[in-house]
Amino acid sequence: MYYQLIINFFEIVAAVSGTIFLIKCRGSNHSRYLVYFLWFTVFFELIFAWLPYGVEIYESLAFLRNSIFEENIWIYNLYDIVSFSFYMIFFISFIERQKIRKMAMIAVSSFVIYLILSLIFFVDFSTEVSSINFSLGSLILLIIIASFFFQMLQSEKILNFYKIIPFYIGIGALIFHLSVAPILIYSKYYSNAKSPEFVKVYDLILTTANIFMYTCYTIGFIICLKKKKSY
């Protein structure tokens, strides 16, 4: 619960910073959709990250016991589809070369279809986090973000990279997914009964990755707000 509170705090700070940025700078549609997604994540986490605790503790939610709402893995599996789709499309929208853009969209569409089919037919949807799916999504996202950074290196935008919101989003999202993907491989050990030590390490890495990612977002909004410019 302590770790979840910390994550929620940094999520809210990033979403509020983004909202202030939009109000002050009238950011682009890209920035607007990003802030919408951040607020979606905030409300999603405030509800579903805490729901299992509420079901366990509060008698008013006792009717949800022995149901899928006792666990939240299934809903996070759905969230991963939304999250990966958003980040991939977000960065593809900045890629200027049509050939690379089309190839990236084909990869994203194929991945989303694979992810849905995998969760339906090959993964225990309600109790299992698929490390393979998350790792594959992280790899595709890595390639897309790397393409965006490479494009920026070849243009004059590199001179003002610190004024570009996607730069901070790319750094934060990239480090988060590359940090979390390896520990998900061992997620089956996430149980105090099986390995309390792993639970502590897992929670610490996940919390640290979230702090880094949302801090990057917040710093990006603050710096770009001061420069009065968006991408």
C-alpha cells in the first residue's frame, strides 16, 4: 500500500503538471492526448489498484469477494493493451518518413491483435501477467522511440531537444518499460508465501521505475512551460 501511494502521488503530479502546461501554453493535440491518457491512468489506478484492498477490508464491498474483483491482474492486462497502443501511436505520429511510419503501424496493429489473442487463448487472463507479451511490447516501443530519437538527431530539432515534450516522454517511457520487463519474467514468484524477498525487490523496482517515468514527464512539462513552446 505504501508503494502504491507513492506511485499514485507521482502520477497525479505529472497529470496536474500536464494540465497546467495545456492551460498556459495551449499545447498541440499530441500534448493534449498525452495529458488525457495521464488522467485516464490516474483514475484507473485509483480505482483498480486499490479495489482488491477495499474488497478485503470493507464490508460494504463484501459482495465482490470470491469474484474477479478480488484480484486486479485481469484489468491490468487490459490496461497494457491501451497503454502500449497509446505510446506506440504517440511516437509514430512524430515520425516523418512515411515508409517507417507505415511499417511501425503494421507492427503495432499486429502486436495488438497478437496481444488480444494471447490473452484470450494462451494466458490465464485473470491470474497471470504475460512477461512475453510485455517484453515484446517493450521491444517494439523501444524501436519506435529509437526511430524518433534518430530522426531528431538528423534534424535541427536536436538543437532545442530540451524544449520538446516527446523527448521527456520518450526517456521516461523507455526506461520504465526496459526496467519492468525483466522482473515480470519472474512474476510467478510474486507471493509472500513463495518468496517475500522477491516481492520486496519487485515492488521496489516497479515503484522506482514509476517515479523515474512520471518525474521525467513532470520535468518536461515544467521546462516546456517555461519556454512557452510545445512540439
